[in-house]
Amino acid sequence: MRVMSSITIRVLVLIFVALVAACGDDPTAPPPGIQPQIVNNTDAFSYQITSLDNVTGTYNYTWQNTGTLARVTHSSNAGASGTATLTLLDAVGTQVYTGTLVSSGQPVSSPVGVAGAWTVRVVYTSYSNAQVNFAVAKQ
């Protein structure tokens, strides 16, 4: 009887370890070789990445905004191919900004949103570029 219990416990431990390891995968993590530099502070978020080559994927980041507006600035190298879109969702999931990341750099203010945990979403579709930079800040 003790042998059965010992084997059962070992099997359960192995299943638990496998489940914990599977839960550690982050579906929004960038693919290998794609390592953005992110500064994620309350009321200020910045993102920079270089050497993108045919990247496709959606990446979400939670950002604390104590205000109800955000100022978005972005600039990327000219000559990009594919698309890169930045979207902001306020604390209740309402879209308050969406725009294609272009070589603009012009600040854009979002409509009024709800303060709290906002989502910063970056969507790449077959995107290649030497660099992407954007920042979001409480306004």
C-alpha cells in the first residue's frame, strides 16, 4: 500500500511541475531575438526596439495612469515595411487611442478615459524596421 501511495505522490508532483511550467509561458512575450527596452512607471511608459525583421504578433503591457488623458509620441525610422499599430485601452477596456507607428513624432492626446490600469497594445504585421520608439504619458 505504501508503494502505491509513493508512486501516486510522485506522479502528482510531476503533473504539478508540468502544469506550473506551462503556466509560466507568457503569450504576450516577444519572440526570441525581439527584446524591447521598456520603461513602465506610473504615469510614464516608453518603448524602444531595434532590428525588427518581418515580425507579426500582438504584445500587451499594463500601465498605471493616474489621470484620464494620455499624450502619445512616436517616431520610427522611415522605410519600414508592414504595419505597426499602437492602441491604448483605459482601465475599463475602452479604446482611447489607436494609431499606426510612423516616422512622425507628433504628440497626440487621447480622448478622456478612466484612470487606473491601462493596456498599451502593440500589434506588428509582417513588420520590418531598424527601430521603433514611442512614449505614453499622463496628460
